[in-house]
Amino acid sequence: MSFVGEVNKMYSRVMQKIKETQNLSEVSQPFKQGLTIESYLG
């Protein structure tokens, strides 16, 4: 497996997780607002 293939698999997994949590407003709201983890945690 190439490095690019590994990155693509990881990216797909992350996007799937984000889709699964879209209905949880406390999780999806920071992403919708474009905030980073650092600014979300304050």
C-alpha cells in the first residue's frame, strides 16, 4: 500500500465519522463555524 493510499483511507474514515456525527449539534456546530480545535477549547 502506498503512502497516498494510506492517507486517502484515513481521510475517508475521518469524513465518515464527521457524517455520522452531523446530527449531534454540539459536535458538528464548531465544524460548521470553521473553528479549529484550539479555538473551540478556548
